[in-house]
Amino acid sequence: MHVAAILAQKGREVATIPANTTTREAVAELARRKIGALVVTEGRNRIVGIVSERDIVRGLAQQGAGLLDGAIGDIMTREVVTCTESETINRVMGRMTRGRFRHLPVMEAGRLVGIVSIGDVVKHRIEEVEREADEMRSYIATA
């Protein structure tokens, strides 16, 4: 199974914000959407970073509450790891596990076309394993 299958099921909407958005506004957006990360973009969806709940918590621990009035660009992760729709779920799961991050923007031809979370990836992998087990049980029952 590939990343495209996840996007086909969950949709391609990506929550984005500009780097000059305040951390307070970003926190409100994360809470409103009930998500864990926002892709930070410049211009026409050019990725310049990603900000997650972890980035905000680390920033608060280092800088205190004053962080909330600063720009999200000051605490975002600048080196964003991405994937493509054609990558396998297993490959993406491995990359996320090794990198210890939970959100992976999906790029095609230089365009942001979606985002997958570790939850999306694990859910699809479990569904795939369950489907394979059902097929094996069916095969054994008819043999």
C-alpha cells in the first residue's frame, strides 16, 4: 500500500500558516482543527517549516510564556522531511520512526498535496495486516 491510499481515504487538506503568525495564533489553530502540526508556508505553498505541538512545548520550556507573542517562524522545524504519494506505507513508517516525528507533508512535482500522520500510517498498516489475515483464513478454509 502507498501514501496515495491514505490521502484517498483521509483527504488532501493541509493546514498551513505563514511564518509570521504568532505562536498564540498557531496554538489556537491547532486546537480549533484538533490537529498536531501546521505546515509553515511562504508564497504559493512553498514549505519553509513545520510546527508541531512538540515544537511549541519545547519553546515554552526554553522561553516561557513570552513565546506566545513571538512568530512561529522562530520555533518551527526548518528542515522538513517530506514524502511522495508513491512511497510505501512501510517506508514512510520507518522514516517517521527513525526521525522521531509524527507528521510528514506529501509533495508531488514541487507542490504540497497532503500530509500524513503516524496515526494515519499505523491505521492503514493495521487494516492491511487484518485484510491479509482474513485472506489467509479464507484460503485455508477453502483448501
